[in-house]
Amino acid sequence: MEKIKMTTPLVEMDGDEMTRVIWQMIKDELICPFVDLKSEYYDLGLECRNKTNDQVTVDSAEATKKYGVAVKCATITPNAARMTEYKLKEMWKSPNGTIRAILDGTVFRAPILVKGVEPYVKNWVKPITIARHAYGDVYKGAEIKIPGPGRVELVYTAEDGTETRELVHDFESAGIVQGMHNLAPSIESFARSCFNFAIDTKQDLWFATKDTISKKYDHTFKDIFQEIYDNEYKAKFEELGLEYFYTLIDDAVARVIRSNGGYIWACKNYDGDVMSDMLATAYGSLSMMTSVLVSPKGVYEYEAAHGTVQRHYYKHLKGEETSTNSIATIFAWTGALRKRGELDQLPELSAFADKLEKACIDTVESGKMTKDLALITTLKDVTPLNTEGFIQAVRETLEASL
Ligand code: NAP
Ligand code: MG
């Protein structure tokens, strides 16, 4: 069989630990035998980040801007323990944070659904994609512990020195206070990323805040979304038969639980943090969550939502058998290949991505799966496989389908 040709390279961001091991297996067994892979390789493994003073992360993000599509392996975000483990020069920042700051994007997370791994909410027959705004609010908050009676005000000093004040509270006792902010350009990018992704994936977009209580802060989010929708996206949404729907956050959670899924739920930073963990758990497994960073300019970076699966890696290093689920990492590759196929008008490449995804799902639905799924599946006849065995089984399903 002739290999499928590519025209533009993918930006390939390698990573750490067990996911780095899986990364190579996926390339060797599931991609390179079928696709004449063109990629520009960046090693975001912690050793290389340390050696290059993290320049490699910045370079990989710049390359993503240039080519438009990246696929990323999970990476270690260093903490004190990693400083000694890897003899680091510095506690390098989270690569995802660095990349996001350069691409200015929004992260979309969606579960991969398979029969036999049932969501706790029975009516969720389609995936719910969460879009989390990744800037500001309580994550960039300023806080004071108020020791006793006194006045707290918000003060805005304009460049010409004029002051605007707003009373927060006249304290008569000890207490606490918090100040937080957001930026119009950041909310605008968030909105555009969400509208673009909805058009891209042909799904409705829901957005919710607490604008009835937060009449200036949350209301500004609502107004910015509405204005951008009306001026830039309404026509396209109507043409595709899609809906943009705004509601109160309380109403949204009730509707989400009653829904069948199949839409994008845009959330402010804190709501997205909490709700994405709730959804991941409710859909069954963290190892089945995909994640894609979409910039407002339409640049894409695909990855798995889970981390480097450190515990499995240490077993692997000791020569013990592992059963690590590679599906979300495979879907990062298929997401990137499909997008490359769309952008470069290579339908064969996009079709290959579809077939590889289907091979993963069919393999699991036939009862062959890694331990994490074997533990929670409702299927009766199950063969638990090890890390290599599962990838091999997917290859066999894929080859049969080609
Ligand atoms: P993790 O790698 O997501 O793993 C947590 C646990 O979830 C695992 O120990 C395993 O449970 C289960 N699990 C996750 N993915 C799995 C898979 N594919 N197959 C089977 N089981 C899976 O989170 P972590 O251990 O908290 O973090 C490890 C490292 O990852 C950290 O250094 C962190 O900085 C990094 N991280 C990176 C990213 C990213 O690059 N996007 C995201 C999160 C974390 P059992 O052990 O019970 O089998
Ligand atoms: Mg969280």
C-alpha cells in the first residue's frame, strides 16, 4: 500500500514519561506505516527544556503559529520534587501555559464516547465540549485578610490621575476581601475562539455567567459575546443551522444535566475549571478526554487531557508490565492529521484520521481494552491488554479496515 502524502509539516511536540513511551509506539505502529509523516519535531521533554532554558517550548509555539497545526504529548510541569529528580536549573513554567500565552488560545475538552463505558448521566449520548476561558478572574486575584474595622474601596486611577472609587465594604469586624480583573481583548479572543470552534465542529454554542448578580463584570462577558456574535458570526451560524445560546449559569447547569450533549459549553475561568473535572468524571474516565487549544486566529494544538501517567512510567522503568490507555494521545494525532488534511485539501489524510479513530473505538467495543476501561466497562466479554498489546490490537483493527 502506498503511504498517504502530506504537504505541510505538523508541529510535533514530544513530552515526558509514560506518554513519551506511548508517543513513539503510536508513531511506529499507527502513523508511520500508513502516512508519509511530515513533522517538525520539538522535544518538550523536561531534559531538553532544561538544556535549552525552555527556549524549545517557545520555538515550538512559534512554529505552531507558522504552520497552523501542532500535536503535543503530555509534559511534566516541574515542582520541587522534579527539581531534584531532573537536576533542573530552574523550576520551568508549565509548557501548556507558555504555549497558551504565545498562541492566545482557548482550550476545548471533549470526551471520547464508546459503548460499554457509560456516562453517569444516561441521557448524555453525545459529547459535551467544555471551553474554558484561561485568563484572569480569581486566578489573577489580589486578596487581603482584613484584621478588623475599616473601609475597603476599589480605586481606579486613570492615566491623567483622575480617580474612580467604589465602596466594597465598611468593615466592622475582621474579614476578607478579593479584587479580580479581566481584559476586554482576552474576552474577545475567548469569544472568537468559541465561535470559530463551533463553526469548525458544527455544534451549537452555549455560554453562561451570573450577569443578574454581577451587573458589570459578568455582564461585560455577556455583552462582548453578543456583540461579536451579531457582527461577525450570526450569518455563518444561521447558514449552518447552528445556535448561539446565552443563559444564566444556574439555568445552564440544569439544562446540561437534562441534555443529550452534542454542543460546546463556554465557561468563565473558574466555572470551566470546576465543570471540566465534573464532566470528565461523569463521562467515565480521564484517559478518554481530548483537548485542543484553538487560537482566535485559527491555529490548533491537539493533545490528551491527562498527564504523563508518572506511576505507570516508574513501573515501566522497573521492567514491569503496564496497561496505559493510549486513546486520548492517538486522538491528539488524529485531530491534528484531520485538521492538516482539511487545511491542505488532502481528503485521504482526513479519512485516515477518521479510520484510526474508528479503529480505537471498535477495538474497545469488541472487548479489547486497557485496564482503566476494563475496570469500569459494562461489557461482559473483556480482554484486558497491556500498553503495547492495545496499540497492536488497534493496528490490527485499522489494517482490516483499510
Ligand atoms: P496523570 O498523568 O493524568 O495521571 C493520574 C492518574 O490517572 C494515573 O496515575 C492513572 O491512574 C490515571 N490515568 C491518567 N491517564 C491515564 C491513561 N492514559 N491510562 C491509564 N490511566 C491513566 O496525572 P498526574 O499523575 O497527576 O501527573 C503526572 C505528570 O503529568 C505531572 O508531572 C504533571 O505536571 C503532568 N501533567 C501534564 C499535563 C499536560 O501536559 N497536559 C496535564 C496534567 C498533568 P492509576 O495510577 O490509578 O492507574
Ligand atoms: Mg480543575
